[in-house]
Amino acid sequence: MTSASRRLKSREFADAAAEEMITSRSFWADARGRFLRNRMAVFSVFMLLCLVVFALFGHTIAVWNYEEIDWAVLGQVKTEGGPSLENGHWFGVDELGRDLYARVVQGTRTSLMVGFVAGPLSVMLGALIGAMAGYFGGRFDQTVMGLYTIWISIPYIIFFVVWQAFFGRSLTQMIIVIIIVNWTAGLLIVRGQVMMLKNREFVDAARMLGMSDMAIIFKHLMPNVLWVVVIYTSLVIPEVIMAESLVSFLGVGIQEPNTSWGALISEGARTMTFGTLWQLAFPAMFFVIAQVSLFYIGDGLRDALDPKER
Amino acid sequence: MLNFTLRRLFAVIPTILVLIVFSFYLMRLAPGGPFTSERPLPPAVMANVLERYGMDEPLHVQLWSYIKNIVLYFDFGPSFSQKDRTVNDVIAQGFPVTLTYGFWSAIFVLVCGVPLGIIAALRHNGFWDYTMTGLAIFSQIFPNFVLAPLMVLLFTLSWGLLPGGGWNGGQWQYIVMPAIALGTSYMAGVARLTRGSMLEVLNSPFIRTARAKGLPERTIIIRHALKPALLPTLTYMGPVFVYMITGSVFIDVFFSTGGIGQDFIDGAYSRDYSILLGLAILYSLLTFALTLMLDLLYAWIDPKVRSSMG
């Protein structure tokens, strides 16, 4: 007898099965159970929470402020500026003698903020427009699709440059411009889903009951495409963090002395030829931890939510 | 087929026009410009400069002459920030560089990604399958702006095998790192996609039939499974190549290859409208051309698509 069949015949399994029969379970409860069984995904959520805690409270144990220049090490960053416990620079200092630990905390804060605010908001915007395009069809749909084609063929760096010329380079502006650039995220997939769903009986029934179009979209269609939106959001968040990092790397991102992972990595990459490797290693490490966690969370969500996977 | 091609070509024209008008106004309406500096120019000089570049006329007149010059003479106008250079010069100098390593990068993506995906599908849940999944995760968390510094650190600073930047007329040593840094994440994407579609094809009825006929496994894979399995990869390669060309901005900046990405960023800093707009048009023309080419190729391979084109 294999272990699987032994498990099938065991008492515990019978109990569990019986219990499952009694408590009716919703789709989301089901999905939650599947997600929680995925060890890697749960561990990733834990790692991400650690990063959030680090971003929120990391500065309380920092000895230095992220804009403060330590004049004692400035000018001899290469020899004196490495990570050390004595002078409070746990991650060393950057090229300008600022404490790297405090700067990494600040960068984590910025990058996570950009990811978790701009990512979901842009997917929501795209999902709303996509749902409307799919539901109404016709000319509105054509206009949206035409705009979509044009939009994705404009190099997005232009938007960052132009937006900054108008409104400056603060964190809020960064988030707004990322939402504007990314409104196409989630559009196509939600549009396709809605086009598929809108001919189903429950939509007809709602229409017959006299519900308005927008009410149908929000009350009946959106809940049905929510799983797509959730999966898509989990994919967009790391992408947004990466986009912000790339833009900061290229020097059109967030304004100094505020910083982000991308800006820190770019400084580290620029100075690594001088042998100050810690300036690259620490920001890159945090960036990589975040990306790995987000990857596995996205993976777990897809496995838990996608009906095809079951 | 011809009909389809012509219809697509005509659809491109209004799209490009909207793109030009939109980007033109977007950039012109933003405060500041190529001639704004810390110390403002005397009004008389400023007026002269503006007249020299035809910027004293109303916007729509400028737009009209800009479009006219492009259509009639394929002339994108002079650069505002680089004296004595036209945008055509900039493109002629930088574009071949970007195309060269972009081409090699695409080759790298295909030559490594496709076989890797196929092997992973054939050894489903085996060693190669896990290796590939690992690689996919790796490339996701090491985007090119983390990968490129790491590669320079290893191959240039530690082992001294490859030059860490520059172009030098396009000798192969100078192409290797940009091409790999640019292609890695797409390579993993291609591998993952190929694996997925190969698995799907291998489980489909006609492969079962082929197996039942007693065909050798090699024939089944090469003659029957390969072609349908590669179709999704092919559609994916179009956008990928475009992303690679536009995404090369970072590579150009980091490896100082002298490609158009550098000019694009410089143009963004100095608010050089003509360069920004010219390159944006170039990028989107490239997008459309490649998408069209791939659609045609797709039709050539897949008879079902061909008949639907009319």
C-alpha cells in the first residue's frame, strides 16, 4: 500500500472529509486554504512583513539620519566608511558620507510605498476601464483599444520627464505618474473576462430587473473578475517597484536626499570600481529579498485562485 | 493576405499621427525648455535663438512644419542641445549600435530560451525542469540593472575577461555583456512560455495518435510537436524585441555603448524636444513594423490564422 492510499483510508482523512462536507466553503475561503498550504508563499508573506516592519520602524534604531553627513568619514569613505558597529554605520556610508543603513530604510520605505500604492491603484484603474470597454463594446471599446495601442508604443521615460517638469519629483508625483503610465495594466485581461461574462444569464437577469449598466459592472461583473485582478496586482507590484528603480537608476526618479532601492543600487554600481562594494550589496540585497518574496506570493496566489489550476 | 497587410499599414498612419501630436503638445506645454538655464539669456538673444529654431511661431504651425518635414524629407529637424547635429545624425550614429547588440541579444534569447524550454518540458519535473524554474526566478529578481553591475564586477573587475563598457566599433568583447544583460530576463520568459506550450501540445490528442502509431519519440517531437508549440513563443518574441530595443536605454547608459538610449536620456535632461520626439517616433515605428512582420509570419505558419485574415 502506498503512502497516498494509506492516507486516503486513514481516520483523520475521513474526519476531515466529513467536516468539509458540513461547512460549506466559499471560493475565497477555499483559495485562502490553498494559499496557506503553500509553504513558500506563506514564508514570503512573512519576509515581506519583515521588510514592512523594517521600513516602518527601522529608523528608530538608526544612529544617524538619512540626510546627515558624517564629516568624520567623509573623504576616506573607502578605508573608514565600511560597515562597522563602533560608529553606528551598520551598513557603512555612501559616497557623500551619509549613513547607508538609514538610507536603506528610507529607500525601502519609498520603494514599498510606490509598489503597494501605485501598483494596486493602476491595476484598479485599468480594470475599471477594461471592464467598461468590454461591457459597452462598440465605439467606446474601439477608442480605448486605440488609445491602448498608442499608449504602449510611447517610451514611458517621456512621461516621467514631462511630468517632473510640470510638478516636480516628490514621492506623490512619482506615484501619480506611475499610475498614469501604467493605466493599461490589467486592462486587456479584465476586458476579455468581462466580454466573456457579459452574455451570461445572471447579467441578463440583472438587466431585466432594471439595474443600470454601471451597477451591473460593479455589483455583478467586478466580483467575478476579482480573482484576475488580484493575480494581476501581485504581478504588477514587483514590476512597478522595478520600474521605479530603473527610472531612479537613470536619474529621472525620486529627488535627493530622498532615495529608493533603484537610486541606492545605481550609486552603488557607480562606485563599485572604487572598492566600496557594500554600497551596492546592501540595497541590492533588500531589493532581491523583496522581489523573491513578491514572486512567490504571486505564484501562490495564482495557484490558489486560478480555476484552471484546480 | 495582401489585403490584410495593406489594411494594417494604413492603420499605422493615424496611430503615428496621434502619437506625434500627443507627444508634441505634451512636451511643449511643460514648463521650461532646452534654452532655459540657471542664468536666463537676455530677451533679445532668447528671441533670436527661438527664431533660429522656428520656435517663435504658434505651436500648431510648428507641429505642421514638423510633420511636413518628416513626411516629405524624412527630416526630424535639428537637435536643440547638441550643436550642429540633426536628429537624423543622432539616429544614424546611435541606432546601428543599439540594433547590433539588440540583434545578438535576441539571438541569445532564442538560442538559449527555446531549447531550455523544450528540454524542461520533455523532462517534466526532472532536473532540467527545476533548473529552468530556478533560472526564471533568478532572472526575475536580478533585473538588468542589478545583473549588469554584478557582471561587470565579476567579468571585468575580478577576472578581467571582458571590457566593462564602451563600443570600440562593435568588437565581440564589447557586445557580450550588453547582449546578455539585456536578454536574460526575456530568455527566462521565452523558456517558461515554450515549456508551457510544449507541455500542452505533448498532452494533446494528435500527439497521442502519433504515439499510438508507433512513431519514434524523436519524430513526434521534431515533426509534430515543435511547430505548434513554438507559435506562442513567436508571438511573444515581437513585443520582446521591442522591449529589448526600448529597454536598452539602461544598457546604453550603463555600458556607455553610444547607442540611442544615451541620447534619449541626455535629451530628457536637456529637454531636447526634437531628439525625444524623434526617438519616440522611431521606437513606435519599430514597434509597429515588428508586430506586423510577426503577424505575417504567424499567418504563414498557422493556416487557421491565415484564413481568418481574409
